[in-house]
Amino acid sequence: MSSTTLGLSDAVSNYLLRVGGREDKDLAKLREETSDHPMAMMQISPEQGQFMALLVELIGAKKTLEIGVFTGYSSTVVAKSLPVDGKLVALDISEEFTAIAKKYWEAAGVSAKIELILGPAKDSLATLLEEGHQQTFDFAFIDADKGNYENYYELTLALLRPGGIIAIDNVLWQGKVANDSADDDLTNAIRAFNQKLHGDQRVSLSMLTIGDGLTLALKR
């Protein structure tokens, strides 16, 4: 996990923040508040948020999905890029974390675009499928418990329309996936997930080094 892009010097990171994106005051305030949180490393980097917002605009997304909200930076930046009638379905299990997110959604004027569903994400995704939302989402962001990435991916792929994009966070896992001496359960789960996607012909694929590693999977 990383709130900055791996491998960049402080000078380059600061330059990227100053001129590489257009982080507004709502997002900057949210990022600053979260920086004092004990789990601050769970927040995405501002450059990753800017990139995802641009993706949403590029594909003309109107209906998006987020698995793992934390304090709301990614949902806020994506919702800001949606049209007035756009919608973001946000899944999380924590009332504590999402209370912060809801405060910033309101301040940023995007709360009307966001539907928050609290509960285990696998159950929430299954319910969305049961309710007939298959192949209706344009964009999805997966950034929750890593051991369930494969389950989240499969359910999300069923919800995504052809030509839609899934963005999956933390695929480099602070570089541990490339370290042969790292043999813990979460690292091995991410390695296995990355290998699965590498061979998945249902999607076009690109793994990027932004943030803690971000994989883009475009549904064919």
C-alpha cells in the first residue's frame, strides 16, 4: 500500500503533485486529513486519482463501481468526473471510515451521485447481479482486502459492460511480488491474482507502475 507512487524521490513526487495534476481544494483537504489517520497508507496517491478520473472521462463513464472506499479520496475524484446524471456504487464494510468519506462527498457536492452499500463486498456484488445489473457498469475500481481480489474481479467482470474498464490497486504490493523471499499469504495471493489476469483472454491488460501498482483490464 502506498499514498505515493513507488520509487519516486520526494522531489519528483512533490513536482508531480504541483504540476502533474489538478487536485482541487476538496481533494487536498481530504488527503491532508487522511494523512494523520493510522491507516493513511490505504489512501491512493493523488496522481493515481487524477489518472482514474481522466479514464472515466475518456470512456464517457456514467455508471461506476468502487470496492473499498476507505476515507473517500478515490470515490470523490471519480464522482467529480462523472456527468450530472452519473452514478457511483461504493462498497465498503466500515461505518467509521466511510463516515469521513460521506462528509467529503457532501462538501464536494457529489453525494447525490454516490450510493454507499455497507457490508461484505462479495455479498453486495452478488446482490447487484441478482438485481439485474450485469453488463451495465462502465468503470470499476477494486481496492479492498487482497485475499478476495479474485472473487471481486470475477463478480465485477460480470457487472461490467464490454469495453468497460476495471482498475485494480496494489498489484505491486510495495514491490513484494517481485521479491522471492516474500512468502506471506497476502503477497502470494496478489502474485496468484496477477498471474491469473496475465492469462485471462476475456480482457485486454496493462499493469502500470503508478501508485502501488495499478492494473487496467478492459473487458472484451
